[in-house]
Amino acid sequence: MHDKSRKRGVKQMNIKVKGYATLRRFTVHLPAGGKLTVPDNATVAFVLEKLQVPLNSGVITMINGRHCTLGRNLQPGEELVFFPPLEGG
């Protein structure tokens, strides 16, 4: 049986990803639920770069509803959401 979680000997994991507001366009191509396969221990920055999200825009990131840094390693099944900086007063 072929193991779909392996690609060229590199362990893979599935996460969920969702972009909000003006950054939603970077995730609309993902399957329902935002499923994305990435290498084990991929970082938030890796995922955003893979999706071609501009990191210089001050993007805000959260994993499972908690703020996180770009260097945070993801675990299987976690949900990464990101959105642009908020403005207002």
C-alpha cells in the first residue's frame, strides 16, 4: 500500500490553513477545510512562503486560536490562520 504521507523520503503532515480579509486570496485554492500537506515540523514562515504570502506586510498569525511567531513549528492537525494588521480606533 502506498503511503501518501511520504514524499521522496520526507515525512509529511496535514494541517489546516485559512487566510482572512485581503489575505484570503492565498488560500482559496486549497481544498475544503483548508487542508495543506507540509513537511513534518514545518514552520509558520515555511507555510506562508509556500502560499506566497508577503511576509513584509506585518501579517498576524495564529495557531489553534493563539498568537504565534513565524518561527513556530507546526504539528499534525493544527490550524494556522493569518490576516493583515488591523487598523481602527
